[in-house]
Amino acid sequence: MSQEKVFTEWKERESIAESMIPMVGRMYRERNVEISVYGQVIVNRAVIDIIKAHRFVRQITGAELSVVNTFPILQLVDQLGVTNSHVDIGKLFELFNTKSHGLSLEEFVAEELNEAPRNGKEEKATDVVLYGFGRIGRLLARLLIEKTGGGQAMRLRAIVVRKGSKDDLAKRASLLRRDSVHGAFRGTITIDEEANTITANGNVIQVIYADAPDNIDYTEYGISHALVVDNTGKWRDEDGLSLHLRANGVARVLLTAPGKGDLKNIVMGVNHGDIVDTDKILSAASCTTNAIVPVLKAINDEFGIEYGHVETVHSYTNDQNLIDNYHKADRRGRAAPLNMVITETGAAKAVSKALPELTGKLTGNAIRVPTPNVSMAILNLTLDQEVTKDELNDYLNWVSLHSSMQKQVGYSNSPEAVSSDFTGTRSAGIVDGLATIVSGKRCVLYVWYDNEFGYSCQVVRIMQYLTGSTLSVFPVE
């Protein structure tokens, strides 16, 4: 193909992607419809981002996908008036090519979206309060703002912190605006010193200064029946977290850390069905637990797990010291940016709270390493049956694309992938297929995970489930 023809085709794809942007945006704002390409959401994305999302598909399926293929499908989704749904136009194109059974594109898309909601009644969005505004709190804020859409689901109404200085509000806004790991906030942020609010992409967020959860009356700020997300980790059991429920305007509490005692630790995609209406306090478990449990469940369901060991290679966290100094825990007092630090992890034991069938079958340990984000879990497993590397990888790739845990389990087959490439990934854990080792019943799996952003995505999924705002997914698999 000539250079001129290649360039002409590129300009055509740019033009089509430009035409997709207002359509995708309008459906999101007006009808709460989220459009993706093989799981990669293209809402509020630039032309190049949309083209790259299509191009990335070849790494997943081995086949090329272009906006030329998906644009007609997007137009049909718009014409059908679908509401409150997540529609994957990349998967719809693949299904049309393989399972259309002689139907026209119009007939096929209409049939696939036959059960999709249409013109659903608009209900009041659930108020959300972030108690604590550290690494996870700020990423949750970004995700909630990103998912505001037309305001039909969850609305971030307030953050609660202890006042640090007279310019506290400006500093909080600055930390939301700029992030050394995850980059700049996608949008605009302003502050109102008099009202003590941060406005981000039209979302007015009240900043409340308080020293204790039960000292706040949220109804004074027009907040009611709120879901409070505790990001402080200060309280980890039901007694401590119940302080939130004593505040006026609070309906439920979600902890972004492993819960203690009888508190339910929920890994979205695995045991979220254990949640009942009477559960007022829940835990979203840890980042590592969220990364490994979906993969372990997939393996155990298909091949069975006799026993195994989990070794976590984890980026350093704010709990460690930058330079050598006193720390109540062993080894964590040594300089985090300069050392690999062996430490304990409760992730292996925590697996049993989400997957009781693996109770007593796993051991675990952790090594903190001098990187600021993205970690890896190494799963050394003995299975109940023999399997080949190709069989195991093909199955895990299928899980990442078509199973009920496709949002939790990702899959990579890039020979050049390193930890920083997984910054900002939304899967709870991503299996590195090229690193998989198999020998008879024994296998070693390497699972990458963004211990900040990927985990935050899992927390938001639980929040959506708790508030009844989880989108219907199409095509149904």
C-alpha cells in the first residue's frame, strides 16, 4: 500500500472518530449509556484515544478492528434509544461477523439490544461522601466525577478531612488537580473559600472539617441517605465504623481496607452476591485481595486448586518511611525508595473471606519494592488436574473477555510490558500470559495490578452495586 493511501485511510479514521465523540457524549449525558470497545470505555476520550482503543483489540483477539467497523453500530445504538446501559460496540461487531445468522446489521443490533432499558424513569442520584482524601480518596473522586454523566446515578457531595492549615482547601484542590503517578485531572477545578467547596467538572463538593464521624450532620448540607466511603483505615471493625451511622444523613458505610471480625469483605465480581439489604457496613477488602481472588476463582472453578503460595511484589506505600526512621512494624522503618522490604501480607488468609472453598489452602508473603505504584502477585499453585500452558492461558484470556469477571480479570500478551505500563488500568488484576509457567499440575501465574487505580475501580463497582446504579451490559455473554 502506498504511503499516500495509508495517510488517506488514517485521515478517514480520524474523521470517523471525530464524528463518534459527540454521539458518545450525548448518549452518556442524556441517557446514561456508556460505550466501550472490548472493555475500554471511550466516553470523554479524544480522537487518538478512540483510535488506540480500537487498535489495542488486535492484542486481545489477534484481529484488527477499526472505527470504520464500529461507527455504524454506534449509530444504531443511538437510534434504538437505549438507556442505562454499557454497550460494547467492539464485541457487537465481532458477534455480527461470527453469529449474525444472515441478519442485517440493523436486525442483529436490534436483537442483541432487545432487552436493553429504554426511556427508564430518572431517579434521584445517591449522595456519596468520601471520609478521608488520600491516595484512594482522590482517585475515587476522579472516578465518581468521571461517571457523573447526566447525574442519574451517584453524586459526590462531600469529602471529610481534618483541617491541616489555613490554605487547606486550596491544597486539597491542588492534590486532586495534579498527581505525580496518575497525571493531571481531566477537566476543570475551582474552589469557593467562602462556601468551602471544590467544584470539579460541574460537581460541587462540600469540604467538611471534622475530627470524628459522629460529630457531623450531613443534612445541614442537603445530604441524605448517603453512602459514606471511609478511606482512612482508622476504623476496621463494625464497632468503629458504626460511628458513621450515628451521623445524620448516612445510610451505609463502605471501608476501603480489609475489614476485621465478622465484617464482610467484598471482592466485586466474586462474592458481591453475599450482600443483603440489611448490610449497613461493608469492606472492599485490599488491593491485593481484589487482584488475586478473581484469578484464583477462575482457576479453581475450571481446574481446582489443591494448595498454593502467593508472593506479592508491592510498590511502597505511605505507611513506610522515605528515609530510615522509627516504625512500629518490623523493617518498614527503612527507606522505602531505597530498599526491597520483606513484610507480611494478610492477602492469602483474606482470600478465604471471599472464597471460602480455598480456606487453609494458601500461604502468602510480601516484598515492598522501590516503585510508587503498580504491584505484582505471583501465584504458585498446585492444581487438581494437569494442564498445558496454552490451555491455561487461553482459558484466562477467555475469562478476561467473556466471563462474568471480565471487569476484574485482565490479560496481557505483550513481550515488552513492564510495571509502569499498567498504571491506570481498570482491571483488578492482569495476567501476564507470556510469563505463565506450567508443569503438569503445577503452575506459576504473574498478575499485575494497579494497587491504587485498579483497586479504586473495584471500589466504585461495589458502590454502583450498593446504590443500584450498575449498568446493564450488552452484548450479554
